[in-house]
Amino acid sequence: QQQVKQSPQSLIVQKGGISIINCAYENTAFDYFPWYQQFPGKGPALLIAIRPDVSEKKEGRFTISFNKSAKQFSLHIMDSQPGDSATYFCAASSEYSGGGADGLTFGKGTHLIIQP
Amino acid sequence: DAGVIQSPRHEVTEMGQEVTLRCKPISGHNSLFWYRQTMMRGLELLIYFNNNVPIDDSGMPEDRFSAKMPNASFSTLKIQPSEPRDSAVYFCASSFLDRGGEAFFGQGTRLTVV
């Protein structure tokens, strides 16, 4: 059972445009929703994250929008640049389940290409 | 800090052989995770440790897989015997105890079983 569904699988955006990636989750115990960025040959790296007590979080050109009732969240990349070309993963975890950290459940990833 | 260090970076082995992957987490982190990445299944959590204690190994695919964390600065993932379907990139990640979502990943070990 896929607990975090991500779309689209691939995305091509012109330089300067807005890239939008969507995710939906099923497990209501999730309370932390990070996005990871992965370049070829590298491990995933945390990009930005949100907790369900807020509906939006912005860091530079990257914004997460969160809809708790719909169990959906999305990543917006404003003014997309060729250097943003990478694979993006949404994820979810239960940070406050007690007993320490839980692992991440990842979406399948979105391969983003920013055309110059 | 050098980050999470994994070795080897690449491993090619024959079916049936034992494979051991190694990980050194970031100093001060007390949670360690092993993930596997394949095209078909994406990134999957295999097992994780809190304070060197295995917490959840439900993601370990078979009894052929085992993981240990003998101390706070070292962990191993062993596959014995290896099979071609084990070919994947294996990532180790570490975090602070209550911040499993803010994990720092190593560069990964690309395993090919022929």
C-alpha cells in the first residue's frame, strides 16, 4: 500500500516558470512533511518541511502548501532555474509518536527538468 | 562535519556471496536509518535504530538481510546470500532522536549482484 502518492512522475518547466509537484497521504498519524531534493549520484537532501499546524511555509523560491483536511501538500518552485533540475521526493513521518524518531515514507519522486 | 559516510560507494558481487555495507553517522546524531532505492519501488525504509537499538525492521525484505549498530558511530547492513534482485542503491541516513524527518543521507552504496 502506497501511503504517499506523488505526481507528476516527470515535469518540464521553462526557466523562470513555476514548478508544482503534488503529494497526497493516507496515514493521519503523519505529522511532519518534508521535501527532499536528489541530484544524480547523490543522496537525498532535505529542502524544506512543514508541520500540519500551518498551511504554508516559504523559504526563498520554495513554498510548501498544506491542506490537512484533504491530506494533500504541494511544493512550488518559483522562478525555476536550470540548477533546480533534479528529482524531488515528498515524504511523511510521525515525529511525535513517542520513543524517538520514526523513518520516512517517501513518494515515488518527480524528475524535474528546467529548460534554459 | 564530514556528513554521513558510507562504504563502499560501489559493490559488484556474484549471486550467493555475502555483502556488507558500512555506515558512519554524523557525530551527535542518535537515530540511524537504512533505505534502499530502486526504480521500481523508489525509496524504502529498511530498518532504523534509536540510540543503537533496532526499533523497526519491518522493511527488511527477507531474512537474508540483517543490520547491526554496535556503537553510536558505526552500523552495518549485511546481505547473505545476495541475489540479483538485491541490486539497488542503499542509503544510510542519520538524525537527532526526535527529528527522523530531518535526516541527513550519505552518498549511498550502489550494489550490483550478477
